[in-house]
Amino acid sequence: MWSRIKQITATTLGWLSIGVFVILVVDVLLGVFSRYVLGDQFRWSEELARFLLVWISFLGGAIAYIDDKHLGVDLLVDRMHVDARRLSRIVTHGLVFAFALFVMGIGGTDLVLDRFDAAQMLPALQINKAWFYLAVPVSGYIIALFALGNVISLIGGAEDVSGHTADETEVPS
């Protein structure tokens, strides 16, 4: 069940990221066209590109965490005994959970609410700046949810920590 939830969430976020990326590409192309062909860049194109880049970065980070494709150095952990490896992964996912929940989720929510209260607007797009910052708590809560799920899976012994994944093949030395 947990792997199905991870798969559905990663797929949904992936399609959402693809949509954001397509809009980003069209926006940048329009900005370049307006600057070099029309002689004056559309005022909103650069601001929209920044907005979309922030969103795609945070969504991509959440996808990378869910798929366990994020940057990590496993050289030391892979050499540990299976029990030490499991404990190491529990601690790591626990720290990720704490950071994602408290810094990104709760701190990001406070930031977004402060921006809504301040009623700051993005000058060219004329939307509240809070929408720009909303990517932080959204991705933070998603990462926290899956970090907690990883901790629970590891404690329950449901997650394999033997060091081999299904897509790895052994290469003879």
C-alpha cells in the first residue's frame, strides 16, 4: 500500500512538474522573442520564469526524495553491517523528517501567512508574493510525510537495507 501511495504521489508530482516546465520553456522563449524581435522584453516574462523555477525546484526535490534519487553519499553506509545500516537510515530519514516538517513545512507556512498578511505583490505579475513562497511548505510537508513513512518502514523491517535494489545488477570483478 505504501509503495502504491509513493508511486501515485511521485507520478502526480512528475506530471505537475512537466506542466510547470513546459510553461517555463514557453515563457522563456516568449521573453527572448520579445526582447530580440520586438525590441522590448515582456515585463512579466522574467518574473514568471523565476516563479516557475522556484516551484519546479521544490517539486523536483520532493520527487527526488520520494523516489530515493536525491543526492547522497552512501559509501560509508554501504560498508556497514545490515543492522547499523538500518539504524543509519532511520536516523537520516528522521533528520530529514524534522527538517522538512519544522523548517520547510511549519516555517514555510509562517512565511506564506506573513506574506499574505503583508499583501506584498509581485510587481509584474500582480499576484501576492505568498504564492511564490508557497512552494516551500508544500514540498516540505510532502517530504516530511514520506520521510516519516520511510522511518516507519525501516523500523517495521518492511524496507530492504541489504544494499541491493531491484534495478542493480552485479558486475563481476
